[in-house]
Amino acid sequence: MTRGLRFGLVVGGVCAVGWGAVWTAAVMVASVVAPWRAVLPALLSEVVLMGGSLSVGAALGLLLGAALALAPGRLTTHGLLRRLLAGVVAGTLFVGEAVVSAEGGIQQVLSTLAAVPVVGAAAAACSGDIAGRSRRHAWLWERTPRWADVRSLAWRGRLRAVAELLWN
């Protein structure tokens, strides 16, 4: 569940930063033309859009982690079925981002809907780590290595674990 939450927060964070950059540029341009009191609703809309993106990402990650944790073993051990399950779940849940981005207008909704396959593909690629079956994506795992888990890492992961142990 925590690896799913990390994945969802990264997805929501990327969306929030993207919407924040677009809306900040729009607010800055509008502030040149209009007084600040006229720009404040757009600034509030930006805050709602960014917070909504983060909350949708967190919900996506938690539900994706729960779906992979509660799935039968034959689905999570077979790579193709696990990837398909993760991609469909994440892609379906990311449509909630289109509801949040409706605050911005039709262009934001269409760009969000265009990103649904990208999120599904990212979830499929990270599904082994989210389900706890592989360790290919280190950013989904906790930072402090356990010696029992070090043996299952590739040589780069082992080297990184030893370096972190010596560094700390």
C-alpha cells in the first residue's frame, strides 16, 4: 500500500506541478492587464486544481496498491496479468483527474484524458514494485536497506545499499 501511495503521489505531484506552472503563468499575464482583485479567483482556482490533483493521485495510489495487494496470487505472480491489472486500474482511476481539471476548462480536460494511457503504462511498468514482486524502481522502496533484502537486489542495488550503510 505504501509503494502504491508513493506512486500515486508522484503521479498527482507531476499533474499538480504542471497545472501550477500553467495557472501561475496565466495569473501573471492576467495580473498585468487586470487588477489583483480580479485575479484572485483564478489564483484560488489554481490552489483547488493543485490540491485536487494531489488528492486524486493519493487516492489512485492507495486503490492501486490495494488492488494489487488483494488480487489473487496467480494474477500478481504472472507479469503480463499483473501489468494489465495495474494499467487498467490506474488508467481508470486517473480519469478522476479529468474531473478535477474541469476547473481549468476543456483544454485541460482533453490534455488530462490524453495522459490516461501514459499513467496506465507507468503503473504497468511499476506494478512489480508496487505489488512487492520486484525491486526495479528504487524510488518506490524505503531508503534504509535491510540486510535480508539486500541479497535480492541486483549488483547496483547491493552497491548502493553498502554505500548508504557506510554513509550513514
